[in-house]
Amino acid sequence: MSGAASDAAGHAAGHAVRRVDVVVIGAGQAGLSAAYHLRRRGFTPYWEDAGEIRDGAPGGDGGFVVLDADAAPGGAWAHRSPSLRMATVHGFHDLPDFELPEPDPNAPAREVVPGYFAAYEAKHALPVVRPVRVLAVRSESARPDARLLIETDSGTWSTRGLINATGTWSRPFLPHYPGHFGGRQLHYAEYRGPEEFAGKRVLVVGGGASAIQVLSEVAAVGETVWVTRTPPVYHAGPFTPEYGRTVVAKVEERVRQGLPVRSVVSVTGLGPSVAYRRAEELGALRRRPMFDRLTERGVAWGEEELAVDAIVWATGFRPEVGHLAPLGLRSPGGGIALTGTRATLDPRVHLVGYGPSASTVGANRAGRTAVNELVKLLGDPGTAAAVGEGARVAAED
């Protein structure tokens, strides 16, 4: 079976509920890391081909599967701007047990990384089923050891444990400001390079790495104006392991409290990346405070109006977790409280690539952590399929 288990999906329209021990939702960095560690710990890949279950427990009960909404490997990377080159990627870490071959620095990241993910799925024979859109996750009953039902656009899966790795790319955040702008507006998720902005004045909103990328490209062909809600945070020193741990701890504390997630980069600050240096050389880093309102011709600060041709909102993303709503995991603070990667209110559910693990290195570690915790909850995967319906194997600390 090729790693594009997508071809082995055959989807499940018309099939009975399929039963596994663990479902992973999402095949980006965090989801693939989790899938690797599931296989390494002894969970059997679930393959479905023309209705025949292969290499799994009888009847497909047991093992694990990865459900991915995209039609091909790559996760969010497949949707990035063609202008984002490997030389300007804001950090990338190899997946476990497979190094990314040294890429051409000028190669588009949206080609290199999806190709790497596809090779990874094949190398480790990961059972990725795609395209499958998860609609809702529910508990079969109120019992704490009940199975979870994963409802998708191609049938339902029943599982004992869930690793949610849906990321943020599908939920771009656009803040609301009063007024109306009559020109071109787009979120960074829609940005496809500087060509359409040649000779124009472009307002770039946002203080993160995405804004810096846009500034570094558009300022070379047009005029840019940079605005941020708060002064940008700069980090001139090296990103040492100690500094990284301090940063992650700050994001982790918010997640433990169930507060809305902050991005890791909002805490790390802007570093001396290739894109940053280029934007600096072009004089594009003269930041202005956030405007008060939109106008037909541009934006305004009090009585001052600035006419622009386009606005690029590099204002970030929000976690894609709406399908988990039936589980009631949200805290009064508005976020999903986590203990490590585990949902504090439901030990069956783990979130990876969320909060402190929303980076390529963090996603790798979170995938391993989530699998280790599920092994404690579900028991030895070598015997899990033999456990009868309704039985529970728990190994608690």
C-alpha cells in the first residue's frame, strides 16, 4: 500500500461505521508526527480498499487512521503563496525519522514541503484517508469510557481516542474596523505574491512573520505602509533552547487556563530572518499605529486620511476546532483547556499543533506526547483489538 493511503480510502460512502482505536484528524506536520508515533508504538494502520480491510484487526476494529480534508499531501503548506521560497520560510523542522533533503533555497515552499510530506506518508506507510471533511465529533454516551463518533462527509468512524491536528489555515482571522474601503482587500491566506501590486500603494496589517514576508516582497515592486495594533516585538538574540522553553511556557500557561490561544510568534518576537532583512533594506519596516477606521479611499487616523490601493490583512488565524463543539470542551475563558496535549475535560481527546505546539518543532513533540498519553489510557495497542466492546483498559499515572 502506497503512503498515499488516500488512494486506499475508497471513502466510506455506504459503509457501516468503521471502528478503530485512534483517529487522527489532519495530515499536516502535527498529524503526521502523531501517526508516525502511533505506528511506532504498535497501533496497526487501517487500510480500506474496495471494502476489504487489510493489515488490521478483524472487521477493522482496532488500529488507527488519519483523516485529511485536502485532496493531496501538504497540509497548509500546499496553500501558501507561490512567492514563499524555502530561503524565506520562518523555520522548518524535519518530521521524525526522515530528513527533508536539502532543498533549493529558491524553490517554492508550497512544492517542496508537500512533496516531503507525500514521501513521508509513503516511507512510513501511514494510513491517510483523503479527502475527508470531519463535520462533528460526539460521544456515544455520557460514560467516560464511551467511544467517540467522528462524523464526516463520507461516513462515520468510531474510536476510543482522538488526536486533533486540524491547525489554523482554514480559519483566517479578519478583525472588524468601522467604515468601508472600496479597493482590494485580502487576507494573507489569499496572498499569491507581489505581482498584482506592482506600482501600487499597499497597506499591510499585522506584526508577525506573514506581514514581514508580504512587506519584503511588495516593497520591491510598489509602496508599502505597515500598521500594527501594538508595537512589534523584536528579538535580536539567538533562539536558544532556553529561550524557546521560556516562550513555549508563556503560551502553555494560557492554554492550561483555557484562554484563547496566542500564536507562538507573538511571544517569540520577530527575528533576523531573510525576509526581515530584505524588508529592512527596502525601508518597509517603518511601522505606524493601527488606524481608526476604513474609508472609501483607504484608512484614517482621526482627521488624517491615507489613500491606498489595497489592504493585505496579515492578521493571523484561529484554531479549527468547531467540529469538537458537541464535546463541550470550551472553558469559560473561551479556549480549550489542555493538560499537556490532553483536553482537560476529556482524556480521550488530544490537540496537537494547538497553542504551544503550533510550530513545526512543537508539532513533532506534541505528536509523540499525545500518543504516549493515549497508550496510558487505552492500554497496550498489541492487545487493544482483543478487548471486547465496553471493556476499558486504563493505565494511569
